[in-house]
Amino acid sequence: MAVNYLNALGAGSGLDTKTIVDSLVEAERAPRQTAIDRGTERAELQISAFGLVKSSLEALKGAFDQLNDLADLQKYTVSNPASSSFSMTATSAATAGTHSIRVTQLAERDTWSTGGFAASDTSLNNGSDITLTVDQGGTQSSVIVTNPTPASMANAINNAGLGLTARVVNTGDESNPYVLSVSGEQGTANAFTISSNASDVFSSDPNDDSYPVQLTTAADANLTVDGIAMTRSSNTVTDALDGVTLNLNATMASAQTVSVNQDTAPAKEAIENLVAIYNDVETIFKSLNRGDDEEDELVGSLSGDSVFRQIHNAVKGTITEVSSTASGNISYFADFGVSFQRDGSLSLDESKLDSALADSFTDVVQALTAGTDNQSEFGAFDRGLAGDASKQIFDLLSTTGSVNRVVSTAENALTEYEQDLEDLDARMERVRARYVAQFTAMESIVDQMNSTRSYLEQQLEALPFNNRD
């Protein structure tokens, strides 16, 4: 409990000076304190409300970003009854259609193997350096192997940069299980031979156990696509059909018909997701704009806020704007079934969307994406419906955008209010000290007057004519 020091000192007014001083200080403090509290509450509420606006815009931008890249929408599926002979994958560069494919020969690589050695670290050539000679299409290269063993030869070949792969293989043979295998790349152009100056490895003597054995012979792949014979150096063929990669696995007795089909499901799912997220954002924005909820102070907190109103209008505009890359009969979201309802939410006409995706898919994708991938957020470009919308929201969320400007202003205001409160506390301490000094002086005067009164009373009582009983 606070002590009334003035009364404790025996001051003579009898007044509760502490309570009086506290009341005077509080009366002087209250208006300014109320203004600071209201400003602080308003700034904190604005920061919280625009934080919700920011997270809502980020979610909406993410939904538009799923629609602004060609690769995300231009999907294809393949139908391949000959999957045991070759596999197919299609990219966004593919074109829907049917094709006839037959594989008549697989690409192969040269593979050479030595005879067996007792161990992978068996010393060769009596420990002297070995020179391996590799002939690739008439071009000879020398590989020097120091402290030669099967393992060190494999390392030397792999590190020579000749496009060869060497490995030591354990065959399981009882006496000499380790052999050195060396392979090149697929295709006849990558054929090679290998020999050495050592008699105990890659010998040139066919009667020597280490004489290299050719296990496979380099060859090109042969296939027929839509009646056109093709030769490729690899079993991975990327240029036979636009946007389609063929991985050849086995030869075929006859051609098989395959198909590349447009897959509209990813586009439909992304559009449905956009509508759902937009409606979630609209619900949040409505609650910020109007309503009264004692349990949620954010409800109605941005009613009448001009910046919020501009942001809300900008969000609506992302759906109503014409595409910067309109194509065919697709210019607006409404052209493929996305439109506003009377309450401001979006509706999706699924039948209209399915028809647009089936009949005008290329136009829908062009109108959404501008036919581009990995769009930049910077620069003036035609980005399509989704790209333009994403860029607009990006600008709102940028460090100089509307949202961050409001939050930054509110945060600065909070800092100023905190300083104002500190200044107010300091000033009120000075005011309190002044009042205490004034009341102390008053009590001193009253005390002096009381002393004078007591003295005069004593003097009057001492006069000879004072009547006494």
C-alpha cells in the first residue's frame, strides 16, 4: 500500500493529500492516455487485419500461379500397347495424334573384358607402369597406369575423359574371379578397341588368358515411325516425335499403333482450385469489410478503409479483365465458365468449362498463359489472364505495394505511440512532483497557522481578565 507521506509527517490540514495528488495527476493524464491507447489499438488492429489480407492474397496468387505456365496445363497422356518394347513420355511440346512405331534394332555399345585375376588388387606387369592404348575411330589415346592392378586400371580409364566406363567384376570363378570390363557409349560412332604393352593384361596374343574378349558390339538403333525408317545412336530417342521421348527396350516383329492424347484434367483442377480459393478470400474480405463480432475484433475492422477497398476492387478485377493474349473465342474467364454471382463470389459452370477444354483447349491455355513458362514478375509483358493476375497481386504484396505500406505505417505509428507513452509517463512524474511540492508547501503554511493559533490561544488564556470558573 502506498504511504501518504505528507500526513505521515504530521502535516496539519487533515486532508488526504495522496489521494488528491493521484486524482489530479490521473485527471491530467487521462485524455492523453486515452488517445494513445486508442491509437495503439487502432494500429495493432490494422496490422492484424492487413496481415490477414496479405495471407489471403498470397493464397490467391498461388492459385493463379498454377494457371500461368504452359507446362503446368499442356499435359498429355500416351496410349502404348507395346510398352514392353518401348516406353513413351510426352511433354507440353507434344501434339495429340496417333502414330505407328516399330523397333527393328536396339543401339548397343562396345564392351571388352580381360581374363581373370586372383584379386582386384593383384599386382600386374611386375609392378611396372602399363600403357593402355584406346583406339576410337582411328584416334588413339594412351592411358598410363602406375602401380597397375585391375582396380587401378579401372580408375585410370574412368579418369581419362575418353567416354569409357571401366569396372572390376567378380565372376565367382574359383581361381581367378576378377575381370576388368570396359564399355563405351551406344552407337557405331562410339566403337573402340583397347590394348596394352603388358603381356598380362589386354594382351594382343589371342592365346593369352588376358586377351580382351569383345562381349558386345557397338550398333545404332533402327526404328520406323509412321513409315519412316530412322537410325539413332542411342536407345533414348527424343526427336522422332515432337515433344515425345521414346525409350527403346526390345525389337518388334511388327509395328504398333500408339496415341498421344491431350490431358485436360490438370487445367480443370487448377481452375476449380482458383474458384475455391477466390471464394475463400472473398469471404474473408467481406468479414473485414462489415459485421460486428464481439469475439473477433477483426470483423468489420477495415470498414471504410480506402486502401482495403482499392485492394478488394483490384482482386475482383483479376477475374473481370480481358486477357492480354486472347485466343480464338477465349478472352475472359467467363468464356470458360468462371463468372461472378450476385453475392460477389465466383461460380463455375462445369459444363461450359468441359466444352471449352474439349473444343478450344489450345485457346484456353493461350489466354491463360500467353504460351509461356516460368514467367518473370518484372518487366512489361503480355502474361495472359493468370499471368497478369499473378503480377497484379505481386505488385500489391511487394515492399512498395499497398499492403506493406499500410503495415509499415501502422508499425511506425506503434513505435511513436510507445515513445509518446514513455514521454507521458515522464511528464506525469514531473506533474506529480509539482503537486506534491505544492501540497507540501500548503501543509507547511497550514501547520504554521495552526502553531500561531495555538500560541495566540495560550496568550489569551494567560491574560488577567480571562474569566475562569
